[in-house]
Amino acid sequence: MLAQYVYPSKTGLFRIIRHGRQWRVLHDEQEVGRHDTVETALIATRIACPQARLPGELDQWRYIPELALAHSRVSADGTHWPLAG
């Protein structure tokens, strides 16, 4: 699992996900953009989607660290995690 910031809004789920050296912004399952820093990703997303009323500070978003699910047990049938993008 990649490090990401998550915020549920009235218009859908927004995620800012680390993707290599860049940060991808997803609105539900659709990519909104890619940015060099998480801060520029947040600013650009707030400008592009004003109707979502996204908070301007990252500490108001839920942060999920990179290895958050590393402790998860894999079942005998295997675990299939949906991938965005």
C-alpha cells in the first residue's frame, strides 16, 4: 500500500497518493492530476474542485502510512486489493 492522504467529501472520496516521486490526486477512481509535492497537489485539487470544499491543511486529511497493511494476514485463497488508476 502506498502512502496517501484521504478525505471524504460530499462529491466523493479524494485521495492524494505517493506514486514514485510524484503525488497522484484521485477523485473516486478518476485521476485529477500529478504533482511534485503533496502541498501543490492539495492546492491544485482545491482550485480544480471548489464544490468539494476540501480542507486547506493536510493535518485535516486522514493520513495512511506506506506500510499500513503490512500486518494483514493473507488468506489461503489470496487477498485481492483493488488498485486505483
